[in-house]
Amino acid sequence: MPVNPCYSSRRIGKGVLLAGGQGSRLAPLTLALNKHLLPVYDKPLIYYPLSLLIQAGIREVLLITTAEHRPGFERLLGRGEQWGMRLHYAVQPRPEGVPQALLIAQAVGFLQPGEPVALALGDNVLFGPGVKETLRQVASLDQGATVFCYPVRHPQHYGVVELGAWGEPVRLVEKPSRPRSRWAVGGLYFYDPRAVQVAAQLQPSPRGELEITDLNRWYLQQGQLRVVPLRPPVVWVDAGTPESLLRAGGKVAAAQRRSGRLVGSVEAEAFEQGWISAQALALLAQSLPNHYGRHLAQLAQASCKLHAA
């Protein structure tokens, strides 16, 4: 997963996590529960994109959801201190498109002018070899925007990027009726400070929403859109339907059985970042008297043994 080496001494330090919407594709599962709180194997769906932001080294995150579901996220995630993070919350009054999350982040004072940002959608499950290293690199990139793409069976349901002979992006189309590419753009985006200003100038699409494809297309037109292709054995699932939610859980379960390691664990990722100590991780493990807690306890014990050796 090569990334063009335009590194900056200023890393992206803030992330926006969008967990709003109605979850209509998952009804009746979502009639009483936000879809991002639904289980993907042994943890809530929201853990997976949050763990990606942690892997990128992002410690301050704004979670945007509906007023109805905000209390549920606050009960689950708290303020993030237990993971060495700072979590903030904001409400999306109406689902008016993914770029709206950037406008909300600025309106509530989370993003200041001149700050780069990572934007993650709450229903994305992404993991596999090399992902963490790539995220760390991308969070250090200087100018422009970086997105990820993955080959899918039904690209007409996604924003699609067409790649040139050298892997460079040449065209972006939102849900094309006749896709010219199988590369779907995943729900994880890294932007330089211009993203909020550009998002504010976007016009709603015919479906009445600001489109993330239009924001990414602006960077493409400036010649400053980087696309990182991801391929199996890396796993990416847009877990927004019953079928994809089930598939994501199966892939997580299989990966954990093979590796003996948790996938998408915010506790484990925060520990590996050095944000919490082995003692703090062990305390978190004690509050989870099941296989998940045992995994965390083993990770803490292994670290203590390594330092004692």
C-alpha cells in the first residue's frame, strides 16, 4: 500500500467520526438502536472506525450522531480518558451528507481554521496486514487529501474511483449506473485544512445531500487527491446492510481465531500506541469478564513479562 512521501512535521491530530443517519437499510434492527451500536462479532460496530483513528495516532475525536442516540454513545465511550483520548460529541440535526460532518465540527468549535482532519464513517470495518503502518503514514501527509479504495462486487452502490495506468485517480463518480471501475472509495478520509472551506461551498446533489464524492473530486481537480488501493488479504466491509453486517462479523471472528489477537479493539490499540499503561489495560480487562477481557489481560501480562525480562 504505497503512499507518496510528502510528509509533514505536523500530524493530523483530530478526527471526526460520523455515526448519524437513520439506518433504514437495517430496519427493524435500528428502530430502537443506532446501527453503529449493533454488534460486529464481539464489539460494537463503532469500535472499528474508532480503532482506525487510534491507529493513525489521532487522540482527539468528535463523534457526531443524532440527539436521540447521543446518550447511548456517551454511555458506551465516555470521554475517552480510559483510553488516553479526548472524545467530544455533537448532534447532526438532519442527515444532509457526509461533508456536513466537517461543517458541524467547525460550528461547534472542534475544528479551528488551519487544522487538518481525518473523517471516518461509523459503519466501516477495515483491518489487515499493513493497514496500521499506512494509516500512520497518511496522517503525516502535508497537502491535499487521501482516500482509500477497495475492489467490490457491486460498485454501483458506492462512490467509485477510476485509476489510471500508474494507479493515479482519473475520475470519481457517485453510485454510477454503469461503473467503469470496481474500486469503491472507503469511508475513511484524510484532509488538509482546506476541506471545511470547500465543503461549505458544495451544492446539494439531486437527493438533497452534500456528497463526499464532490469534496474528493475538488481535490482531484487540484491534482492533490491521493488514492491508496487496498486489496485482500486486507478486509474492508461497509457494514450498512444485514448481509454485510453478518459478513463483517464472520471475517472478524475468523481473523481473531487465526491470529489470537483482537481486531478493532480500542483498548488494545490505545495500549499499543502507548496511551495507557499495562496496569490501566489490566484494569479495563477486569471490567470485562469474558473472552474479550481475557485477551486484554493477556496483552497486559505479556507486556509486563517483556519489560521484566
